Amino acid sequence: MSTPTTQPVPASYDAVIEKIRAGVLRGKGVALAAEDITDATTLWPGGDPSQPCLSFDSIDFLELVVFFEDEYGWVIPETDIDVHECRTVGDLATLVIKNVHGAP
């Protein structure tokens, strides 16, 4: 197994969203087109049915976090992940930025 090369988190929120989108599309067969995965897209089922949703379960989410670590070297400690607070792609982007850059 190769060691991931740590890549800096992109400076912009939108660039982090793009990286998340790439991980979602690579790791999970979603019923959404790439352009439909936005910061407002929910991760978990059970929210507003009119809102696009990735319908993740805990394994899907874990696979995405592992993808971040393997592909980009971004580490998100398990203790920092709260599925009740991380409900959208935007929430996940904020979590990535906070954990890789540190809290402001």
C-alpha cells in the first residue's frame, strides 16, 4: 500500500466542494449528475424530499473519508465527525477545511 501524498486543501470552499464531488462520483454510484451535487445536497436520507440527496449510509460516508485520506492525504479524525451536524456536502466541506487547516 502506498503512502498518500498530502495535498493542501484548496483555498476556496468551492474547490473543496469539487474534490468532494469527485470522491462521491468515484466511490459511490449515485443517481445524481455531477452538476446536481452542490453544497446544499444532503448526505443522508430523511430530509426534504425535494432536496437532492446522496442517500449515504455510514459505510458510504466512511469510504468517502478514507478516499480523502488515500487520495489527498486529508485526515478527518473520527472524533470530529458528527453525523447530526454534517448533513450536507457543504457541511462536509467545512469539516474538511476545519480539520486540515485548523479551526480559525
